[in-house]
Amino acid sequence: MFEAVGAVGAGVLAFGVAFVVGYRATFGQPWISLAGLAIGEVCAGVYFLGANWIGRSAPGLLDARLVGVYLMILVFAAGLCGLAGSWFGQRKSIGLGLF
């Protein structure tokens, strides 16, 4: 349960941070999309480091297999969330709607 909450939180964090970066960036596409992708991958790494720290601090709280499964999913999902967030932020900053 805690593994899924952390993974969803990392995806939401990737979208939010990438949206702000896309909104504030002074450069355009495709660089802002690549920055959003990198932000998503950093958030996936932070999820793994946080899960590793919690797993070592409180043995038995997290299931290692589920952390690995969610990490494999999060590597792709957080990258896509970051890419989408930066794209939406960049569109919003140039005066267009989100869609």
C-alpha cells in the first residue's frame, strides 16, 4: 500500500515540478520536453532512494518486490508525467490554453 502511494506521489511531483519549469523556462521545444523527461526520471530516482531508506529504517514496512515493480512502472510513467507537465506549462506560458 505504501509503495503505491509513494509511486503515485512521485508521478504527481514530476508533473508539478515540470509544469513549473515549463511555465518559467525561456527556451522552447524540444528542449523543454527533454527537461521535463529528465525531471520525471529524477523523481523516479528519488522514489527509489526514499523507498530504500524507509525499507532500511523500518524493516517489514515495505515489500521489496512491490517497490521494484512500481519502480519499473515509474521509470516510464514519471518520465511521461514530466514530459506532459513541461509541455502543458510551456503552452500556458505562451498564452495558449492547456488543450
